[in-house]
Amino acid sequence: MDDRMGESPRQWSPCPIGVVKQLGCRLRSCRQRRQFLKASLGGGVAATAVVSGVAISPVLLGDPGHGHLTCLEVARCVPAYALHTLPSDLRKRVIEHVEHCEKCRPKFKSMGLTLS
């Protein structure tokens, strides 16, 4: 007993001639269109990301300067710095960055962290 979607095989009617072929062609056309759109969008997005990334990255990530660390990298080091588990060379770089950075110094002090 084959029971698909509530209908038994006896209730099915044969497809008109050419309908299956038409559906196959439509499916192939949809697949081809989808592949084309993926390829063209992927390339466009990648090119946009590269161009935008070059223009935006210094703003978002900060320019590595003091201690050769960005503000984002220093922010990621804060928990380990506070627990004194940061490796000494990285700790020195964080301290150097915070001593010279106008954005990080107030945030560092507001958390009660000392530069030592």
C-alpha cells in the first residue's frame, strides 16, 4: 500500500504529455539562474568587502600604534590583564598602548586597573 500525501495510487491520474519535460526544463532554468546569481553576487560582495575593508578597517580595528596593538586587541586582553595571567611581553605592550592611547586610558582607569 503506497500512501503519499493522503492519496492512494488508484486516485492518481496520468500526467499530460510533455508536462514532466516542462517541469524538468523549468527546474534546470531555476538552478542555472540561482548559480549565476550566487556567482555574480559572491564576486560583487567580495569586491565590495575588499574595497570597504581597506577603507573601514583602520576605523573599526584601530591603527596598530602604541605597543603595536590596536584598541580592539587591548580590549580583548583586559580580562587576562586583570587576572594577571597575560604573558609578560604582551602585558608590557598593553601597558605601553594604554599609556599613550587617549581612548583606552580612561576606560582602563574606570575599570580600576593599574598600569604596573
